[in-house]
Amino acid sequence: MIVKSAAKLNLTLDILGLLPGGYHAIETVFQNIDILDTLEFFFEQENTQDEICVEIELSNSASADAMTFPLHADNLITKAAKAFACKSGLGKGLHMRVSVHKTIPIAAGLAGGSGNAAATLVALNEHFKKPLTIDELSEIAATLGSDISFFLYGGTCAGRGRGEILESIDHSLALSFFIVKPRDIAISTPWIYREYDSFVASQYVTKGESNLPACESALRNGDEQQLIKSLSNAFEPVVYKAYPEVKALRDGMLELGCLSANISGSGPTLYGLARSPAEAVDIETAFTQWHTEHKELSRVKVDTWTAKSINFGTSIISITSPN
Ligand code: C5P
């Protein structure tokens, strides 16, 4: 079975306070984009009562992230498979091999690992002929991570609570993005939340107001100007303080014609809104030149993409795989 697993951007991300248990209450707008991992699942059923067994391989091992891609129990794919088996009571004697073709950069704020976990839940549910509803899969997803549920619904969603309470936002804007990831900076989610807390404490800044309603109404009304004003991320001051080079890259994106430039999720990936796919490509070309010319920044290696908004987080593209 072949499943596509999409990346996401956070069009807005605001932190509204603390939840019991130490998590942060957030409001965010998730948007899937067409940077896609491909997961190929091979299932072999043995006649035993053994727990589900998961084997993961990276099919493009030459990728920049190959060294940091966890292949065993730490991988969210393994955690998702075990959680599915636990909740459904299925999977005894099942050997699941997953070959992952990774395009989404790791620890970048694009939630590649979360998307892969959601894809695993969808694949197992399909393999067992859909014993669980999407909402039940979403309950499993929420136990594994705050933004995994989003990938089960996909497209554009408002996320509340820890990010797992979702409401779909229907809109007809075709969004085009230019995306920049500083190659050697990886930001972990727990770290950024801790840094955010000490930043807020040290700056006497009150926790933010939510940009979600403005973003949502801009999307629903197709109002590009209001959308641009609403794009924001509460982690930006923290990331720009720790990594001034990320701020310099952001300023470059704006100088070269992006309508906005913000970090996604916990960063350090930056995305800029462009008027069209062709304009995003032109900005990417100009940015490559700009980056080489700015000697102080050329030591900061970057990867760039252009991307478009899409309306799914996971998609089964083939049920049977040649074994
Ligand atoms: O849920 P997820 O695995 O993505 O979260 C990783 C860590 O990020 C949590 O253990 C917590 O420290 C922090 N976090 C948070 N508030 C959120 C989401 C994550 O404090 N809404």
C-alpha cells in the first residue's frame, strides 16, 4: 500500500496560556502543502499472538536528513502502529515493513514526522478494512503528538487546545509559497516552548491575542490583504533572538518580493506567500542569487522549495503493492 504524507505550514500560531499538565493552549491555522513523503507499507500476517512488529527503512538514504531519521522504536511510525494495535485490538502476528521516501525536512516545523504517523494510522485502518472512524483515529493521534490529528482531516484547519481540537476551514484560495530551511538548524518542540516561556517571563510580554479569527475570515472571504496581515507566529521573537541569521533570511525574502515571511511551527523553516506558483519560482531564483551575494549569509546553508496549498494531509494512492 502506498500512502502520500504531506507537510504542513502554520499560517498563524498563537500561545494563549498554559493547560493543566504543562502543555500550552494554542490557536493555529494549519495548511497542508504539496511537499510530500511517500510511505510504502508491506504487510505480512503470521499465525502468532505476537505484538505487531514494525520495520522501517529510508529508501532515499542519501537525503540530507538520513542521519537524523530514527529507524526504530523512537520513530512516530512505530509508536502509531503500536497505539493503533492497542486501541483496535488488531495487529497480533502482523509484520509491517515501511519504506519511507523522505522529502519533508526533519525538525523543521513542517511536521513531517507527525504526518508519517497519521499516514501509518490510515494505512493500518485500511489494511484491516476500516474498523475505526477518523474521529477514533484522531483520538489515537492526539495521544502521540499535538499536531498529528490534523493530518487525518487535512487541507486547512483551525487548531485549538494543544492543536488537536480541529475545525475545517473551507476556502478556495490557491496559496503559493516560497520556503527556506536553514540546513544546519534543527529546533525541537519542547525546547521552543521552554524558550518561549522564559522569553515571555523576561520581557514582561503578555501572552498573545489570537490571529486565528482574522486568518480564518480572510481565507473564507478570499481576502488576500487581510490574510497577509494575519500571518504570524508567536515563536518568531524567540527564534530570531537565538538565530539572528534566520531573521536575516526572512528580511531577504521580503526584499525579494514575498508578500509575507514567517516561520512555520517551531521553525526554523520560513515560508513566504507569493502571488502565483510562477512568482514563487521567480523569487526562489532571485533568492539563490541574493544568498550567494550576501557573504555573511552564504555560510548559512539553506534548502529551498516552492509549494502550493493542497486539501489533504494523507492520501492512499495505491492499495496493493508489488511484494
Ligand atoms: O505534542 P508534541 O509531541 O508535539 O509536543 C512535544 C512537546 O512540546 C511537549 O512535551 C510539550 O513540552 C511541548 N508542547 C507544549 N504545548 C503544546 C504542544 C507541545 O508545551 N501545545
